[in-house]
Amino acid sequence: MAAREVRRLSLWQDRIQTEVEISGRGQPLVYLHGPWGLAPDRAFVAGLADGHTVYAPKFPGTTHGNPDAIHALDNWFDLTVYYGELFDKLELSAPAVVGHSFGGLVAAEFAASAPKSVGRLVLIDPVGLWRDDAPVKNWMILSDKVRRPSLFANSDGEAARRFFDVPSDPAERIDTLAQFIWAQACSGKFVWPIADRGFSKHAHRIAAPTLIVWGAGDGIIPPVYAQEFARRIADARVELIDDAGHLPHLEHPEAVTKVVRTFLGS
Amino acid sequence: MFHLMPYRDLPADFERLYNSAYIDPVWFDVADSDKVGQFYNATLDEMLYAAKAGLHGLCTNQHHQNVYGFMANPSIMGAVLARQTNGQNIAIIQLGSTLPSTTPPTRIAEEYAMLDCISGGRLVAGFPTGLPADATISNGVIPVEQRERFREALALVIKAWSARDIFAWNGRHYQLGMVNLWPRPIQQPHPPIWIPGSGISSTAEYVVGQDHCFCHLSYYGAKNAEQVSDRYWELVARKGRDDNPYRFSFLQLIGVGETDREAEELYAEHAEYFFHKLLYTPTYYQAIPGCLEYEALVQSLRHNPRASINLRELKAKDLFDRGFVVVGSPKTVREQLLDGIKRLRMGHLLALLHFGSMPTALCKKNIDLFAREVLPHLADLWDDTYEDRWWPERLKAKRPAAALATAS
């Protein structure tokens, strides 16, 4: 596994401190994590780093020691301007951008607002659209009984176990749980209570070739949304991942990494 | 007297049908609008009865989409109570309208000012942040914004009540170009402000910082609240505030009978109804990510004493023994309440004299016994040493002896 550098950036008139985990070597790739923070996605990110320099920023508010950073951003306009600043600070020029779930919508909105800033776009089970006949579940208020099989096709599998696992050390346990909950709070600020904030009006502005990856058994956002995204984005294609839920990159990291790498030509 | 206005006639198998009192129960499967009309009226009757019996205040509250209590707009109830109690020495305690879920919050400033005018300056202005499910699910407030909206809204309301000139409010959550509130409250610069909370979090810090009255709305009794009250009084001392007990209010379920045995028999089914059916809300509707600020979240993960209690497994006897409900003869209730009042340094006791499926006749008996046999022994407790700075000025001269005399 490639060595990982953690760079701490001060942004947004010094009101947001954020860590960016940088690993690998090759063409730049930005990875935007989902509502549960960067921690569950690290193994997947490491896989992407084989052939890319991966930049994985933590969402505002989810960097240790700076939870209140989330109060510095009020709306989607703030958020897209913020990501412009982040990309500039990292001196990124039209990198590939991969986003999962909530991170997928951030990636898509950024690609729509600054079409020349994203070279290629990968959206893994993104939020952002709504159909009354296929409502998206609010992942922040699900019982354990519903949440587990909604997130994972195999709710008793290794990926699900690892995702919900908490350390036995009491202090580490509290920290892990607090981060897991707070990451949902921070991302939830931009998608509560329904993750439809007008992306369908912006989608036509995406210029980057786009790959849409969807877990065929996603119980949070039904896979019909894959086509909903694809038909709104000019140059888009869809890859369904069998036997995977809302977190296909955790349940079947090899399969997801393979389609992503093929798409990126790496 | 505090009243929740619950649904009093849930199906016997409600617990089997629903895992939550909040959000999930489907109206047309469970409830009946004609019955609910009776319940609203019964609630008003019971509260007005309490006013005549000599209690000092009537508390309403705001909740949504649940069976546990649904005064969706407490100002509507408060308006009836204010009007019907004119001439009586009783406070109208709105505890109250939830600011973060009302836009613009000046709407609440107006409603409260109306209530203060109608009641002749008897309003206590309560401002809850709102239960997570109420604010974020029923009203769509973004969880992580709930508390900052609350603070901004309250600052706006207070300014709107007392500003001499028309002003512009350029806030983060609210923007109003010309604020010139009609009417203004009789009580200037503002009525006493009470703010409820279920524990010592950032809200309690804020309340003490602003010198408002903090109301600990626990349903687990004074017997189990010492940890919260200790932390509250430590906070008060740390912030350099005085130890005036009137800056602390506490809610208690109370059931008074002629004897201990009679009381236990009379209130058992209603206590079980309350804790098994009405209060049962699962964690995923309470601990919604963002409703607690980060520090408070860490604290709650460190220490959550009730996390392991399954209320539905507790029988009435357990609920009484654990002190969740103070039940017994007047003597027993007096002793237990006095002990709690002193231990917690409670200035205002919010007596929940109606709970669960209790019918009006029993509620009135409870009110009668409480007002006649218990209240006279509790009132005046702190008055030699402390002034209640969180009580309507116009009522102070008359309470409590005069109020009791009126009732007799």
C-alpha cells in the first residue's frame, strides 16, 4: 500500500481547517467521501492510489479538532465555492473526481458549476435526485434493522461488519462513534431532509466524461437513479455492481476499482 | 400544572403495532378526530380547573406527529387559557412555541405579545429548542442548524419586543428589512423567559449565560435528576450567577390519592400507558445526527444512564419505586416532593397532574388533592431568602397565599 501523507489546510478565511490524505503516484484523482466520513473508505482509496495520486479531503467539520467548521458554510453555493478554493490550494488542474453517495453529489455539483475543473467524473451511488415513485431513504433516521440491509446487499458480510465495528477501547470507541455521527450531521446540512437541491437544473453543465457506478441492491437509493443521472449528463455511462448495496466500493472494492480504472484509463 | 394533551385512547396492542410514539403511528389507523376534539376540550377543562383550584401556572407545550402530545400550536391553547383565567392570579406559561421551526420567529413574538396583552401581563415566555423529531422531521429544520437558529431567533424576538425604533434584522438565518412589532408585551422589556432542556448541554450553558430560567423536563423524576441538577448548579456557579432556586424548574409526574394504596391503584394503568405507549420513542428518532453539537455528542456517548432502560419492561410498581412518578397519599407525595425540591434546589415545580390515559374525573381528583393537601406545604419554601425574578411582576404581590385563598 502506498505511503499516505496527511496535509492540513487552512481555508475559507481560516475558518475551515481540513485534512487531505494524499497517497499514490500518477495522474491526480480527488476522492470525495460519503456521509459517514473518510474513515470507512480508506481501503478503497488505497486501491485507487495504485496508478493515481489520490487526494482525499475530509468534508468540512469532519477533521479532528475542528467540528465547528461546518458552521462556516451555509448553502450549496458556499460549498461549491469552497471546493474551488480547495482545488486551487492543492494546485489541481482538471483532475479526475470520484465521489460516493453525498460525495458524489458534491463532485457532480462542482463539475456542473466549474465544468473545466474536472477532467473525468465518477459517481458511485450518488444522492441528488428524487422520484416520488422511488423515494430515497433518509439514512440518518433509520433503525438498525432497516439501515444495515439498506446499506449492504449482504448485511451479515465482512464489509458490513467492518463498517459498523467499533473499537473495544472506551476512548477510541467514543471517538469513532462521534466521528461517524458527526460526519452525517455535517453532510446532512446540505441534503436534509431530502437530497434534491436542484442538481437536475445544473446537470447539463457537466462537461467531463462521466461514469456512474451503482450497487444493484442499493436499499437507500434504488438503482433506477443510475439512469436518471445518466440521461441528464451529456457523456455518461452506467456500471451496475451485482450483489452490492449503497456501498459497493466497500462490498466489492475490486469490482468497483476495476471499472473505475478502466474508465480512467489507468 | 403541566399538560401534554396526549391521545388517551390508543389501541391495547399499540406497542405491538408501533415501535415509536413519534412519526410512525398512522392517524387513520389509530386516532379519531371526534375523540381528539374531546381530548383538547378535556385538556382545557382540566387546566382551567387547576387554575381555580389554586395552582400558580398553566403550562402548554408544542409537539408534532405523535401520540404523546400534540398541541401543535400551543398559542391556541394558551389563548383560551389566558382569556378564561382573566382575573385569576395564575401565570400562562407557554413552554412553549419552538423558535427554530417557525419562520419568521417574529410570528411567535407576536403570538406571545398577544397572550401577554390578553392575560394582562401574566405570560411566562418559554422557548424550547424542540425535540429532534419535532424540529427536524416534522418541521424540516436541518439538524446541525437547530441550535444556532434557536439562538438567533430568540435574540430577534427579544429585540422585536422591546426596540423603540423600527429596525432591520440582517441575520444568518433570518432577514427582515423592517421590524416594528404589533403588539408589544405588557411586560417590558420582555416577559420572564424559561427555556426547557433534557440535560446539561450547550443549551443550558446558553440559558445560564443569558440569565434565563432553565426547565429540566425529565420524565424520570426528581429522584433520578441529581446528577443533572448538580451539573446545572455547578454551571451556574461557574458562570458567576447566584444560587437563586427560581432559575431552575423541574417537571414531575404526580398522582395523589387518599391513601398510598388507593393512589397506586388509581394511577397504575395511566403510568404504564404513559411510559409504555406515549413515551416510547426509539433512539433513531431522538439521537438524530447534528441535533447535539459535537461536544455535547461526545458527552452523551460518554454518559447516557438511560440508554439501557427498556421502558416497556417496567411495571407501574417499578415506575413508582424508581420515582419516575411520585404517587401516594398527600403525606407521601408531600415528603417526596419536598425532598426533591430541596435536593435539586427547585424553584418551580412543573406538576404533570394529567398523564397517559387518565380520565378527566381522576385528573380533577388529582388536582384537588394536590392543591389542597400538598401545594400549601411546598409554596413559600424559598421566598424568605430569594426573589422569583422569573415570574410575572403583576402576579408576585399576590402569590401564593392570595391565590390559594381565591381557590378555597
